[in-house]
Amino acid sequence: MINSEKDKRHPLLNRSNLRDITIIVALISSLVYNLDVVRFLLSFLLLSFGCFFHYVTKGVLIRNVVLCKDGTYSVVRHPYYMANYLIDSAFCLLSGNVYLLLVYPFLFYWSYGPTIRKEESVLAEIYGEEFLRYSLDVPQIFPDAFSIKNWRAIINGFSKHRITANEISRFARFWATAFFITFIHAVKEDYFARLNLVSLKTDYSSLTLLLLVVVLMTISFVVRSKKKTPDTE
């Protein structure tokens, strides 16, 4: 992956703000739509996979030095973006809003498409035939029947020394967001239960979720404040 200068023209919806918009819509949707156990479990499974791929890819990437083809890069050409897709899809699913989940793939390609084309154009210019062969062998964002066979090699070239404080801070925010969306669902359900006199007991699960959100956001803030080098990935 190559760092490039930011385009002077920024479309209304872009890679930088897609997640923020997705989270805002997910939070609002959680006030209106219900969440069942299956979607709850699937959303946290997607979030776990997304964070895992994000973490491993960070430890494999050697930025602007070589053409990364090992580890997660042997499964897809843009494992970071695949991880982002999984994480954002988890928020969509957790919101309970099926319409948000269905429209997100289109928003994703709308936002990431220009960045991917620009990055691959730069890579093709730098690495030429090597990148061409790589792009023909490995799919762009999602694995196919052939590239998925490389899953056993996804940690090849991994080094924990490449994991930055910003990455840990980011993971804490991801999980804090997921727990906060769940918290909204829990508070909403408890409110309607009380209106219907179904339950008059104190719901400690809501308090636990809120505590998790506070702890994770505090960890994110503390870790981020200690980072020494900027990380724009």
C-alpha cells in the first residue's frame, strides 16, 4: 500500500468519513430497529474477524519499501480495506437496520473505489510487471476460491513491532462503538418493558455495557495520547 498526496477535491462521501457516517446511522437505527440474538452474534463475529485481519495486516505491511505479497496480502490485494468492510458491516448488522446493511456495499465501493484505483496505479507504475502478475493472481478486496487457500500463510512476515499505539487505540474504539450500540438496544428494550410492566427489576446488563464503553474509550484515549509517530492508515 502506498501513501499518496490527498486529492484536492473531496467528494461528500469518501473513505475518511464513511465509517463516521455508518456509525451515526447505526446509532440512530438502534433506536428504531430491534436486534435478535443471531444478528448480535454474527455482528461480533464480523467485528472479531475484521479486527484480526486489521491487526495481522498491520504487522505484515512494509510500507513504501517493497510490494507486499505475503501474509494477508497473499489472500487479497487490499486486506486493510477488507477488514474495514467487515468492521463496518458489523456495525450495520448490530444496528438492526437491514436497509443499512444492504446499502453499505454500494457506499463502500463508492467511497473506496477512487482510492483503490489511485493506489494500484501508483503500484503499477513503481513495480510494473511484478504488480501485474500479482494483480492477476490475487483478488482485490475479497478472497476467491483460489486465494483463500493461502489462509494458512496469513501471518507470514508478521512482526508485532509494526503494531502502533494508534492501532490499539483504534481497536478499543471499535469495540466501544459496538458495545454502545448494544447498550442503546438494551436501554430501549428495558424502557418498553417497563412501560408494559413486563419487568420492574434493575437491568444491570445495561450498566455493564455502559461501563465497558467508558473503559474502552478511556483506554483508547490514553493509548492514543502516548503514541509517538503519526499513523494515517
